[in-house]
Amino acid sequence: MTTVTTDVAAPDTRRAGLYVYIAAVVLLCAWVLVPLYFLLINTLSSPETVNSFPKPFIPEFDLGSLGFFAGFAGILTALKNSILVAGLTMIMSILIGAPAGYALSRFDFRGKEAFRLLILLTRAFPLPLLALPLAVMFIQTGLDDTVFGLSLVHTTLAIPFAVLITFSLFSGIPLELEEAAWTLGCTRLTAFTKVVLPLILPGITASAIFAFVISWNEVFAAAVLTIENRTLTAFLLQNLDTSPLHLKFAGGFILVVPALIFIFAVRKYLFAMWGIANR
């Protein structure tokens, strides 16, 4: 009797677990997609519709708000600055973070665990606290109001995550693979480039995407350290502070779309990192 009851209860338990899993996935997708959907609706609606209630579920395809930004002076320059800063941040964070992650994964040295903790603790200092010293230093060195100077600040924000992510990636690659390459005549560098790097490339790309998003969304340093060469985020924050609601929705849409396009373009590397796809 006990065996029969257990056999009957097992499919019910699996079915209940499946329902919970599906409900969690649906809830997570709704949490991400519903705000984006209403952002799209309000962006493509007339000012009267944006300020009315209830909101429509189908956009009116009114391009007046987007057309306003298309002819707004300085927005293309701000967009170019955002792309340049995010690109430089992505490159520098990987060039600095990946070797540090490799060293933490492959070498043992005194204070290794403390060093990992210190890397993480660098994010404990709020950026507003460092704004004044950074502004003074940048003015003295001539890096104020420059794309490169702002990308350095964003790189310091992204490096802790790049180091910890790449450390986990390298730790997942057996050292025996590199040792086998050494016995076949490879140096440590060639073994890394020919054996390890192809295996962790999806993870490196995911870390680079994370750095790109951090830079793209950062606004405080961009608002404090730049005046003429502001990024799109700081530019819109400055100009939309007292703007009508429909323009604020359109500005948010303009901020979101480039990042979504970038992530969509490199999505296969994100999928490959979790084994969802390998091509």
C-alpha cells in the first residue's frame, strides 16, 4: 500500500513543481516586459493619450514625441558619446579584469582571499562621496569633460564585477587542459589563447555586456564630470527635468532601445554561457 501511494504521489509532485516553474517564468517575463510595453505605448501615443486614463493596450503610432528628439540639438552628439564611453568601458574592464580573474584562479599567493574581498569592497564607496575628489583630480590632469576620463570612472565601477565573473569562469576550466597543452609544446600564453579563451569567450562577452550596461545607465559621474561632452543619460536628465510627461516617456524609450539592440545582437554568447546554445 505504501509503495502504491508513493508512486501515485510522485507524478503529482512533479506536476505541481512544473506549474510553479511555469508560473515563476511567466511572472519574471511579465516583470521585465510589461514596463517596456507600456513605455512603448506611451512613447507612440499623443500627449493627450499619455495623460489620460486608462491607458490603451495598442499604441497609436504617433511619432510626434520621437520626432521632437530627432530634431533636438545635441542629442546625436550625446548618443555618440554614450556609445564611445560604453565601448571604452567594456574594452578596458575586460582587458584589466580578465587577467586579474585568471591570476586569482590559477595562482596562489598570500592575501588572495583578502584581495578578492577588497575588490568587492570597492563598490561599497558611493560615487557621490568621491565626486568632489574626482572632479578636482580630473581638472588638474585635464581629463574633465572628456570621453576618456568618464570611461575611466565607469571602468572602475565595472572592474569588480569583471574580475569576479572571469574568476568564476577560469575556475570552471580544469587546469589539466592547460597542462596538456604545455606538454604539447604550447607556452602559457598560447595555451591560454588556443585552449582556455575559446571555452570562456561566451562568459567574457557576458561580462563585457554587463560593463556596457553599467556605463550606459550611469548618470551621476556623467552629470558631474562633463559639461559639453555629456552622455545621452546625463543629457536627457538635464533637459527633461521639467519637460511634459510624453517627452519623458520618449526620452526613456530612447535610452532603453540602444542597450536592448546591443544585447540582442550578442544574445548567442549569453545563451552559450549557460549552455542554452553553442553556436
